[in-house]
Amino acid sequence: MAAAEHPRESLYDAMRWSRLAARMTQDEVAQRAQLSKRGYQFIEYGDRRGRRSTLERIAEALASSGRGDPADVLLKRFLAAAPVAPESVYRERVERRRMRRLRKGRYVLKTMQGYCPMCRRPL
């Protein structure tokens, strides 16, 4: 039975086998998905739940290798394998923290040239 057909495939299995099929290292996937290597590892190993937008970026990074499955197929596998962290709760929490730091004068704007500072997507 193929890995994509397995009804109880874990997120670890889905991400690991997709990454190996794409012949990429964790570091390469993390860089293409604009994540830290450790952040990617947390999601792949199941230590943290990824948000849907993060899983979309990972699927796009894996599909960009030209090997393996397309991004939409990978995303379906990832979403079927594990629960996803709520998107809106995270954004609200980050925004509250950012505003609190701005009010206290301790916030240092960290920007990556060419990327949105909030979602790390290319401008």
C-alpha cells in the first residue's frame, strides 16, 4: 500500500517521506519555506502543530524541487495526517504581543529585506 493511501499516516511520515522523495534535507526545506531549521523539525517530528499557512509553505517548498508530488497533493496529505493549529488565534496573539512591546518601547523591528515582517512571505 502506498504511503498516500495509508489511512493512519502520521504527519512525521507524510513530511519525511515527501522530503526524501524530493531529495531535500530538512535545512533546504526550511529555507525554502522561510522557517528556521528547528521550527521545521518541531513540525515534522510532531512536537508542534503547524498552522495551515505554514504547511502550505512547506508543501510548496517540497514541490519546488520538481520531484515528488505537487503542492496541493502534499498539503492534503499533511492536513489529513494531523490537526492544524488555529490561524486566527496565532495572528491575534502575535499582534497583541507586538503592540505591547511597541507601547513599552522595547520592540525592535526585525525585517528581512524583500519579505513581509508579519508573515515572512515575499513582497
